[in-house]
Amino acid sequence: MIIHKEKIAFIGMGKFGTAIAYRLDITSRYKIAMYSRNKDDVEYFNEHKVSPKCFHECKFETASATDDIADAVDKAGIIFISVSSNGIKDVCEKMEGLIKKNAKVIICSKGISENYPFFYSEIAKNILGKKANIYVFSGPNFADEIARGELSITTLAGKNLIKTKLLSIIFRSTNIKIESSNDIIGVQLFGAMKNVMAITVGILEGLGFGKNRIIRTLMHFVSEIQRLSKVYKAKKNSAYLAAGIGDIMLTCFDEKSRNKKFGIAIGRGEKIAELLEKDLVEGYFATKAIRSMSLRVKRFNKQSLKYINALYDILYKDSKPAEILNSVEEKSE
Ligand SMILES: NC(=O)C1=CN([C@@H]2O[C@H](COP(=O)(O)OP(=O)(O)OC[C@H]3O[C@@H](n4cnc5c(N)ncnc54)[C@H](OP(=O)(O)O)[C@@H]3O)[C@@H](O)[C@H]2O)C=CC1
Ligand SMILES: O=C(CO)COP(=O)(O)O
């Protein structure tokens, strides 16, 4: 008897896409198709059933890779987007008109892209159509730990809570506990802000400040998230989700975080441009994007998001970190 397996496509073969794809592949319940724009990576994967770039101990069972996005999404009922933030618009445009009518599109990328400062769910809907079934997947999840099957928790958000809960069933036996939410915007806002906060915590640590001071600054960021939440109509309770408080704790307090490491290095005086060449730092782009988005909000003035603006000045205007972070604290009295 031939058992029909649902096809799941992964757009982006980076660390996170590879980790989630691997956990789903080894359940043997799905037909996994991975898309990468890099032909060599695709060939390596198809020959070895292992990612050429990460988690070499994770040998896939049946997944295949392609550098043809049409091939990847063809007949896929579920499509994960796991590219870095500046690739979201590009891959959505490439998928336009190619995806199955009722396909569910799950965005795993965290942040807001620098060049196109809108929530990813909005970018995806604008390109894929208003009726596209968009979900966001966000939580305290380091990719290497997901890949090796550590027990983890994450938030899956969709417009309709019941449909979201039904979709979450695909994660059974992956060791990832899913909490469902219908606050797509709130979950994305936290996913972007926790990286911005982790960079700031890193800078303060790199400068040698103590924990009291760091938490004081974080609390100001929490107020700025509240202001943004009101504007974008995010739900208050989303702060308690894995995608909220959970990911803030993980990213701000663990040095495995690329955003935090980037901040620490800035605090110690390293050059931003050189650091950006080494690793993906989504909070760098999100800081600029959130600032641009906030400039479109009439009720905001310069004081509304002064901590985000202070980080923007450090990252984009070469302002001295200690000076600017101290001056913003003094003004906050
Ligand atoms: N790593 C982690 O622990 C976690 C990451 N995330 C989020 O997932 C997203 C990806 O992170 P991660 O996997 O770690 O990053 P990586 O740098 O490992 O991978 C990013 C991938 O995106 C691909 N990409 C970027 N732009 C395009 C494009 N235009 N077309 C096709 N592919 C593109 C890159 O392809 P190429 O190799 O060809 O450049 C690369 O494979 C981020 O938003 C991150 O915040 C979420 C939770 C945890
Ligand atoms: O999103 C993450 C953990 O939840 C990964 O964080 P970094 O991108 O800072 O490494």
C-alpha cells in the first residue's frame, strides 16, 4: 500500500530551517523539500542527506533539496519560510502564483527587514494575496538545540486559533511544545524587539555595567514595546508567550545569541561593519526598521522610543555607546 505523505517545503536552508526540517523529517510522516539558492549546497545535501553548513550529525531520512523554488513549493500543503530578514520579500515574490491554493505559509524569520519595514506577515500577504494562510513561528529556540532534539517550547500564531491549533499537530514527537496564539502582529513584534534588546544588553555588558543597570534599561524597552503594541494593536497577553518573555530571556541572557554577542563586541569597542560580516544579526536590521516604522506613526514623538533611537544612533551613526546610553538614562528621570 502506498501511503501518501503531506509535502512540506522549507524556503531557506540556513541553521533554523535545517533544524526544523530535520525534526520533521525524522518523524517519517512528511515529504520534505528544501529550497536553497545555492546550487552547491543543494548538490551536497542531495548526495549526503546532511546540510553542508551546519549540524553535520543530523542525517536526514528522505528529504531532498532543490534550487528551483517552484519545484520546492509544488503541491506543498505547508511552506516554512526560514530565510534571513532581508530575503523575505524576495522569496515571497519568487513564490507568487506558485503555491497551492490552501497552502499554509509559516514564517520562522524573526525581525523586520531593513529595506522594507513592514511586518513579514504583511509583506507575505501583499505579495501572495489577501487569502494566503499566513502563520508565524517564534520562540526561545536556538537552532542547534532544536536540531539535537532538546525539549523546547515555541509559539505558533495564526489568524484563526482553532486552525492554528490543528496545524500545530505537525510538531508532535518533535520535542517542540507548541502554544497557539492568534496575535500574529504581537508575536512578530516581540520576535523583532527581543533581538534589539539583546544587542543593547550585550553592549551594556561589554561596557562593564552591572545587572541592575542592565535590567533598568530592559524595563525601559518593555515600555517601548507596550507603546508599539498599542499602535500595532498587538494583544497585551502576548508578552507572556514563549515568543514574548520566553525569547527575551533566552536571547538577552545567553551568549549563544548572535545578537547578544554582537552587542558585547560593540561594547568592547569592536567595529560594527566587521562584526556584521561574520554573522547574521537580525536586531541590527530590526532597529533601523522599527525606527522607520515608528516615524510613520503620528502620535509618536522623539521621546516615545528613545531607547530604540539610542541604539539606532550607536549602530548607524557611530555614536559612542556609553555616552548615548547614559544620556538617555539621565533624560528618563
Ligand atoms: N539560528 C537560530 O537559533 C534561530 C533563528 N531564527 C530566525 O530564522 C531566520 C534565519 O536564521 P538562521 O537560519 O539562523 O540564519 P542563517 O544565516 O543560518 O540562514 C539564513 C538563510 O537564509 C538564506 N537566504 C537569505 N536571503 C535569501 C534569499 N533572498 N533567497 C534565498 N535564500 C536566502 C541564506 O541563503 P545563503 O546561504 O544562500 O546566503 C541562508 O541559507 C532569522 O530570521 C532568525 O532570526 C529563529 C529562531 C532561532
Ligand atoms: O532567535 C533566536 C533564539 O530564539 C536566535 O537568536 P540569535 O539570532 O540572536 O542567535
